[in-house]
Amino acid sequence: MKKTLFFLLIAFTIQLSQVYAQSEKAKSPKEKQEGPLIELEEQAFDFGEITQGDKVVHTFKVTNTGSTPLVISNVLTTCGCTAPNYTSEPILPNQDGEIEIAFDSRGKSGIQNKIITIISNAVTPQTKIKISANVLPKN
């Protein structure tokens, strides 16, 4: 009886360690995910100090590091003072596209933080970027 219990305990321990090893393997990064992957050169841009009424523009570089074409279907902003312009044709694997963000500081003052959401067919379909500025009053 003791031998049977001992062998059952050993078998259970082996089985448990195999299940644990498989779950750890599932957590490790996969070789290369299939589909389009969006990679940004930068996640945020700070215009620094600008004067109220200034219109400033920054271009974010987008690279498709995936295995199929990336299509940016929309770029959403948090207010009308921020206007996007982006590559609308498919971005082939290992190729680049652009997202240009224009910020109009008319009627704004102080620290401004704007979140922009990129909607695409990437494996992760929504990606966020940010612009910021400190809007100083006109003299």
C-alpha cells in the first residue's frame, strides 16, 4: 500500500511538472506573430513651449514589422484642435508609413496633452500616441 501511494505521488508530481512546463512555454514570446505589426519610432512628442495661436506639426514614423500588409483605417484625436493626416495605402512588411499630427493652439493655454488613437488591422488593432505642449499667452 505504501509503495502504491509512493508511486502515485511520484506520477502526480511528474504530471504536475509537465503541466507547469507547458504553461511556462506558452508564456514565452512566440517566434514571429503572423499578421501586420505596428511599430512606432516614438510613442510621444513634446512641442515644448509655444505661443497661443501657433500651429505646430509633428510626423510619427510607422513601420510594419509584421508578415502581411498593415492598413491604418483611422486616426482618432481627442479634440478638434488636433488634426491627423496619415498613410492610407497598405504598408507592406518592413516598410514605413507616416502619421502627421497638426496641433492648433488657438484658444488653448497651459500644459496640453493630447492622446491620438491609431486604428489598424494590426495584431493589436489600437495603438496610442501622445503629443504635448506648453501654450504660453500672446504678448
